[in-house]
Amino acid sequence: MADSISLINNLWVLIAALLVFIMTIAVGFLEMGELGEEYRKSLLKSVLITCSALFFMAFMGFNIAFAPTIGGIIGNPLYTGLFLGGFNGNVPGLLAGVWWSMTSQYFGSGLALGSYFLFETAFAAVTLALVGVVVLKKMRLKAFLLYSAVYFIIIWALPAAWIWNPTGWLYIMGMRDFAGGLVVHGAAGAAGLGIMYQIWREEKKKRLKQSPQVPIKLNPIWLTLAVLLLWIGWFGFNPGSVLAFNNSTMTVVLTTFLAAAAAMFSTLIVGRMKAKQLRRHELLLCVNGILMGLIVITPLAGFVSPLSAIILGILAGPLFIYANLFFSRFKWFTDPIGLLPGHLVGGLFGVLMIAFFTQAPFAAASGNGALSNGILFGGGTVAVGQLGIEVFGIVVVMITVFLLSFVTCVVIAAIMKGITIDYKK
Amino acid sequence: MADSISLINNLWVLIAALLVFIMTIAVGFLEMGELGEEYRKSLLKSVLITCSALFFMAFMGFNIAFAPTIGGIIGNPLYTGLFLGGFNGNVPGLLAGVWWSMTSQYFGSGLALGSYFLFETAFAAVTLALVGVVVLKKMRLKAFLLYSAVYFIIIWALPAAWIWNPTGWLYIMGMRDFAGGLVVHGAAGAAGLGIMYQIWREEKKKRLKQSPQVPIKLNPIWLTLAVLLLWIGWFGFNPGSVLAFNNSTMTVVLTTFLAAAAAMFSTLIVGRMKAKQLRRHELLLCVNGILMGLIVITPLAGFVSPLSAIILGILAGPLFIYANLFFSRFKWFTDPIGLLPGHLVGGLFGVLMIAFFTQAPFAAASGNGALSNGILFGGGTVAVGQLGIEVFGIVVVMITVFLLSFVTCVVIAAIMKGITIDYKK
Amino acid sequence: MADSISLINNLWVLIAALLVFIMTIAVGFLEMGELGEEYRKSLLKSVLITCSALFFMAFMGFNIAFAPTIGGIIGNPLYTGLFLGGFNGNVPGLLAGVWWSMTSQYFGSGLALGSYFLFETAFAAVTLALVGVVVLKKMRLKAFLLYSAVYFIIIWALPAAWIWNPTGWLYIMGMRDFAGGLVVHGAAGAAGLGIMYQIWREEKKKRLKQSPQVPIKLNPIWLTLAVLLLWIGWFGFNPGSVLAFNNSTMTVVLTTFLAAAAAMFSTLIVGRMKAKQLRRHELLLCVNGILMGLIVITPLAGFVSPLSAIILGILAGPLFIYANLFFSRFKWFTDPIGLLPGHLVGGLFGVLMIAFFTQAPFAAASGNGALSNGILFGGGTVAVGQLGIEVFGIVVVMITVFLLSFVTCVVIAAIMKGITIDYKK
């Protein structure tokens, strides 16, 4: 790795990794910002998730996601050996050289094992942090820790192997998801639903008629701090997903931040018109708008122009308001932070928009030369085909992740006699 | 942008941009730190300012400031097209190439549109955040949002076009302002005075005899956090203003941080002697000292030696204490955070000091080879001439910004029937 | 410094310096997190330490530590001139060129004066911040400020000159301490003991039978924020200590973060078994575990493999729990944050482990080619010799720092009539 372009790419991705690691802790502060300072256990959860991600992704999860795949299905779990090679100093890309998928044969940006591992592990951590918002005051901490081990080794790693690994079967089919509308946000929603379902099964056994709700209790200070940290984190999340530092990286900062700004305005305006109970909560509307803009642009930030990013941001506002109104009917949901209306709906919407808003020059610049123009830019039948592939990928991944998550919970419940905490305490 | 030196310059400026973006939010925390946790609306304001800056600078403000100027007066507003080119992937410096003023004909650091836009937009945002401290509990939020649109498109952009654009008339005349003693701090003071004046006109109509004061109520925790964030931000603010990464960039970190350290000591010492009511508020003195040192060094951080930075920092302390005592007489001012004694006085003082403390080797290293030695380093009549240019630039910009700000407020007041909130609420 | 590899190294070390500066403020938040929000003076202390470090390291401390040494004992205090050359623009490595020890004759990474000064000054600041935890509510602020001047000029600088300066006598003897197990953590403990001893002498004169204890009062929010900031800071602390950006830098992030993760788990498990009073404080156990893992890996993060880092992290947990139980017997200690069980024991333990866990390929990659394999990797008698050198270095440095610290306190006490605050207030 003596050439300076590779070094610059590694430096950028390493810095981006640090920014994304902050997001996991930020989710803890977000929970405290929406539910009040008594939800301090959220902070403990964030810290545990970060450490668990480092440990189990190093153990094997990273290989399962990013080592050369076996038949496109699963990365070779022993490619580096356990724990990134254990005591071995000759692991490719560790002390010298480049990770296999970063050679010129594949992505070509010359990333080493260290920077790539840290970047993707930070992604895995923040995905579980999103899943974790649904277990608040519901799931036993030990059960969640056990779940996290399975999550990082297989549940997170599998969709990553399929979509982000250049030998994965969905990647080869043509599926693209720039920074994780499906791999992060959608999959977090599916995994969360899997846990919710098991919790609801246990609650019904206890003859509960409704899942106990966690009341919203805004703390504007922590909310703002959390959004500031998440915003900073997204500075690494999307632009880091170019996996290199070049003009496209900077354009992705633009599309990311412009979508956030536009979504803030549209959420504020639509929210004040449509959601009466939120009319006086301008800060909450602004904050949710920013997050929604950031989520929607995530899967295609590297494929679109600045003005498309603004349009997508403007669409994100009403999407969030209406999704929120829709999901708030189902009182059996435990979703105080809005995982489902926000991350699941916003993430998947963004993935679908790939087939509409992509412009080939932007996609090519971010290393996705296989993508053609979207439907709105004259992509025609090719773009419709892309839409089909994205829909197919969404369906396959959502079902897989939901089932894996649910089965994991069932097994843990069998071992630990239930995953739900005792509400009487 | 294939050469690695340009890539390094872009990477540095992009990171600096992120650090400067944090400063806008930090101003919100600063208000909370000086006025108490009930001033949470400050946080909403910070978030709104950031999004508004991104949106309106992309819309047109960036072109007005940084596109090739029309006769040195104003940048071509349609140089890239609206919104940084809209759907156009061929904008110069976006997906490929370099922004025109960063070619070897001008500044030569090879910055692309993305990194330069984000860096300067962060500057614009934090400038309005400084302006915004005077509207606290005074100006209607909608009026401030409208004001922000005009501010980013024209009020902030015009002085930038004159002084920071290499084809601007003041730049060509020889005016220099390294990181914004006038363009940021001085102009923020002038814009703030324009708003204050309109508010005071409305308050007089309501037969108020004194503008309602916002009482100071220290919260040391938020104050410290705010200063930490501002300090981190200044790590990007001044050194990023080299617009490249080289030895000078690192020297600017030195001058910036040394001025802050020296100013803390001098403010603490002079404050304990002169400002009896502050004697026991060591933290407030330290914090204000650090900020004052950072403000004073801003316009010449790239022109001076480390020891000059320390001397300037030492001068900043008594300057702040005495300016504060001076302005606290005018009770009709609404200035709980000290915009006028701090940013206006400190910023303009620093601009004047350019003509005294500049050393040509330091200025040349930061890309300002046209600057000669200052009066204290044998600059003689050339340095006196530079002093004249700086004074002239200050007068022109302060009057222009004051008038633009005031007229904008008058127009908004006419549309919205007043910009002042109803104090009875 | 026109070559891009040097620029990349400087950019990385400059960013790392910023991250390490954050740690000093983070220690202030850590104190507040363990002792409650009323310990706001901790924040003032952190700010003072940072400014004092910048001022006195620039004055002379940096030269004493990092200029070419006089006989291996002390760096030439006037190598650059006072204050990094004062008004002189021709200081080597300032506006052009490379700091002498970063030329190819020594470390060869091409660092300039600015980035190296800022990185090491941030280290000095955070070391005094660790020392400062023992003076909480005990030492007069003025006395501590005076102490800080002596500390940065000589007490911190001397061990750095011996161990980190390539012409220092311990460095030449073969002593290695990657990122400061001894120079930072161990020495902080020794300096703290020197202050404690003088305070205890003064307290005995006042006929106190026990040093007044500062009661622990957890604030989980500030605790988590502090750990987040420290964790981010360590991202610069250890990987920045490669003093270059290369594959080893990234491997050091891996070893650092994996040790932290493993230590969190082992501290949580051992803590719940052994420390009954902590059983329900999972957050405190996790947080202390993370810190302990980070401390233990610090002196050898650049010398070991990922799996060794995990093993060292696992060992760090019980080490902390038992050290804590051991030191909590001595009620005359004033050590609410655990300086002694954490930083002193953990830091020195890590230094000793160099002789056991080092693997030559990892050490060579981080620029320490002189180190051979440790005892556990077949190092044999050479490794035993290394152990002897490390033990010798520890003894010499600990005694020197303790004596310098104690004598400084005695002198200050003579000048100011005691360094202890009046407890009656």
C-alpha cells in the first residue's frame, strides 16, 4: 500500500469509520431525547452494542459478509482465520497489501483490512442500535447480548454478503444499495419485527391485551445533541460508502446534506398542517425531518444529482408524517422512536427510488458503473428492470432477516425461558 | 483531480468543513450555557440555520460569493446553474475537475466544488448563528427564517465576493481577511445591529422604554461543552482557510491555539482585577478569554508567527473586558452573549492588526504572497497603506451589511406586520 | 514537505492531535460523571490544563522533550528558540521542511513541527488531566496552575525525552513504550502520588486523621458522554502514535478497539461475580472495563496481533477489579476516579506485557523494528532481556517523576503557604 492514492482512500474510510461509530452511541442519546433522562439504560445498550459488534465481527462476522463468497451465498468464515487472523501477521491486507475486494479486479480503491473492517463493523453496530430501539424496557439485557452475537455473525452479515460483496448473488444480479437503505435501515426494521413478534407471543401468554407502551417524553437537549451526532455520523456513513476519496465522495456529502435540509423544511411545513398534535413541537418535526431526509437519500446518495437529492428530501417529509399516522394505529407495536415509519419505510422507499432518480454519470463516479439512468432520466425498460431487481432484493432480504431474527429469539427464549423482562418489577 | 496533492487538499478542507458545521450547533449550546436550559429554542434555531444555509447557499448564494464575479461586485448567480447545477453532471469541479478559483491561475490548491461549497456554507451558517444571538426571545421564528434566505443569498455572499473571491474588487485592491474577522465576525455584528435597530423601532412603537433584557443565568456544563465544540470547530475554521493542506496549515493551528491559550490567561488575570462582578466566575472568564483569543487571531492566523499569536492573545483579554464594560452601558442593546464586544470589536481589531503583525514569510506560506511585513516588522509605508486598505474595507462592508440587514428587516416587517414577538405571551 | 506521503502522515497526526485534545476535556466530564454535576469545577480545570499545556509546551517543554538531547538526558531547551522560534519564520519544520527526528535518519515519517507539537502537547495535557483527578477539592487552583507550568516544562518532558526521543538514553538502551503506558499512565500515577503525599503532610499538620473523601455519585449520562469522548480520543492516541499513516496505523485501531471490547466483557463478568457492591452498576462496570482495556493495550498496541489484543483486554478486566479492591483499603488515598488502580496499575502492566506479547512483524510495521518477539512468541532470552529493560525503565521513571512532583509541591507550598484548600469553606 505504498501508493498515495490508496493511502488517502484508507485515511478517509478510517475517519468515516470513526464518524459512524459515534452513531451507535448517538442512538442511545436519541432514545433519551425522545423518552426522557430516565432511559439511561439506552446508553448502556449503546456501549454494549459497540463492543459486541467489534468482538463478533472480528470473530467471524466480517468474513461471512466480506470474504470471497461460497457460491454467492456466504463469505468464507475462515478466510482470514478467526479474529482477523488471530496471531498471524501475514493476513492479506493487514500489515501489508490490500483486502481482496479492494484490488483493481473488484472495487479497486486499495483499502486495507483494518479500515474496511472498522468501517463495516461500525455499520453493523449502528444497524443493531436501530433494532435495539424496539426492545427498550421489553427485552432482557442478557437475551439481547446473546441475540447480538448471532446478529453480527449471521443476521447482519448475510444481506451484506449478498448485496455489498462483489461476489454476492444479489450484487451479481445487479442489485445496488449505496449505503444501506435495505442492508441497514430496511433490515433493521425486519429484524425488529422479528423480535417484536416473539415479545408479543410471550406477552399474550401472560394474558396482556396490549404491549405496554413507552410514553414519549421529549428532552430537547439530548434530542438535539443526538441529531448533531447522527448528522456528523452520516458525514461518514454515506460519503464513506464510496469506499474511496474522490470527487464523488464530496458530491455524496452534498446530496446527503441537501436531502436533510430539504426534508427538514418539508417535514416542518407538512407536519404543521397535518399532524395537529405536533404543531407546537417544531424541534421534533425538524429533527425527524433531518433524519428522514438522511435515511431516504442513503441508498442512492452516490447515484443522484444535487437537485434530485433536494426533491427526494422534499418527498421524505410527507412520507414520514403519513407513515407515522399509519403505524400509530397499531397499538401493539412498541416503537417509541419510530423505527418502522422512519427507518423501514424511509429506507425501502429510497431503495425503490434508485430505479427512478439514478443518473449514470453520478453512479459511475461512485464506482457503480453498472447502473443505468433511472426512469425519470430516460432509463426506459432497463430502469424498469432495475426496479424489479430492487423489489426482488427487498422481498428476499426482508423475509430472510425477519425469519432469522424471529428464530433466533425463539431459540434464546427456549434457553433462557423467555426474552421478555418481568413487567412487575 | 487525479493527483494526490489535490486529493489531500480536498480531504483536509472537507474535514475542516465538518468541524465548522459543528460550530453552528455549538452556538446554540453556548446560548443555553449563558442563559440557562430554558433557552432550548436556541437549539432549534441552530438546526434551522444549518439547513437554511445548505439550501439557500446551494440555490444561489455560493455562486454569488464564489463564482467569477461580474465587475468585481457580485459572483455570476447562474455560473453553475441553480442548486449547484441541478440535474447536470457536467458542472465544473463537481464529478471531475477543479473549481475555477482553485486552478493554478488563482489559488491553485485543486479544490473541487463539493469540498469548497461545504466549507464556505459552514462559514455562512456560523455567521448567521452569531447574528442570531441578538434575536433571542425578540424576533419571530418565521421572520428569522425569511431573513435567513435573504442573508445567505446576498447579505453574507456579497462581502465574501468582494474579499475572498480572487476577482472581487476589495481583494484586487489588496484587502485581506484570513478567516473572517470582517467577513464573519465584523459582518455578523453589523447584520445584528441592523436587526436590533428594526426591533427597537417596533418596540418604541409599542411604547417600551427599554428593550426587554434576557438575564444571564450561567450553566457551566453547557458552556464548557459549547466552548469545547467551538474550539474543535476553530481547528477547521482557521487552518481550513489555507484552503490546502501544507506546512502553513499546521502553523495556523499553532497560531490559533496559542492565541486562545494566551487570551485565557490574560482574560482571567485582567478580569479578576477589573470586573468585580466576574471575579468569582473563573470559568466564564476562561471561556470568554478562549473565544476572544480565537476571534482576534482569526483574520490574521495565516500571516503571523507563533509569538505574535501569543501577543495578540494577551491583548485580546483586556480588549474584551473593556469592550464589555463599554457596551454594558447601552441598556437598549439586546446582547446577552456579547456579540458586539466580542465578535464585532474582536474581529475588527484583528483585521486592523494585519497591518501591524504580518510577517511576509508566514503570509506567503498560506497563499497570501501579496502581503508585506506589518508596521511592527519594518513594513513602513507599505504597511501603513495596508492599514488604510483594511480600514476602508471595514467601513465599506460594515455600512453595506448594516443597510442590507436593516432594509431586509423593514421589508419582512412590512410583509409580516412586524418581526418582533408579542412579549405578552 | 512536497511529497504526498509526508503530507498524508502529517494530516493523520494532526487529526489524531485534535482527537487527543478532546480527551483532556473528557476527563473533566468523567469526573462529573463519577462525582455528580456539582463537580463542575472539573470542567474549569480541564480548560485550564489545555491552555497551560499549549502555552508552556510552546514556551520550552516541547524542546526539552523532543529537541536533540544533550547526552540523552534532556532535549536542548533552546533548539527552536522560546515559543517555537518566536517571530522566526525559518525554524526547521515550521513553514517548510521536516522536524529533525522525523527525517529518514530517525523515524522517517516526514512530520512537520506543527503536527508533531500539537500531537505531543495533547498527550502532555491529558497526562496532567489524569494527575489532576487526585487534586479535586484538595488543591488550590493557583497552586495547581503553578504546578502545571513546572509539569509541562520538566516533569512531563523528561520521561518523554528519555523514551520517545530517538536520542534519549532509555530509548537507546532499548526501552519501548508505544503510546504511553509509562510516559502517560504510569507517570501520571507517580506524579499524582507526589501531590497526594504533600497534601497528606499538610492535612496531618492540620490534625486530620483521614484525608477527606470525595463521595462517588454516579451520573450515567456524563459518564457515557465522557467515555464516548475518551474512546474517540483513543482513536487518535494509539494509532496516532505510529506517527505516520500506513497499514500499521489501521492495525493499531484494531488492537485498540478489540482490547476495549474484550475488557468490557471480562470486567462485566468478573465484576458481577467479585465486586458485590458493583453488581447492579452494569454501566459503571462496562465503562471502567472499556477504559481499562484501552489503558492496558496503550503501551503495546503497535506491537501485537489482534488476538493478543483480545487476550490482553480479557486480562484487563480482573486486573482492574482486583486492583480496585486492593487500593480501596487505603482510606488515606484521594482517588475517586481510580487513577491508581486504573492508570498506574493498568499502564505499567501493559508495559511489562511488551516483553511477553510482542510479535516482531507487528512491531516492525509500526516503526519499532528493534523489538524482538516476546516470551510467549519464542523470544527466549532476548525477550527476558527486554523485560529487564522495561522494569528498569519503569523504576527509574516512576522514582524520578514522583520526586520531581513532590519537590515541586514542597516548593509551591513554601511560596504559597500550603497547596491544600481550606476545608472549612
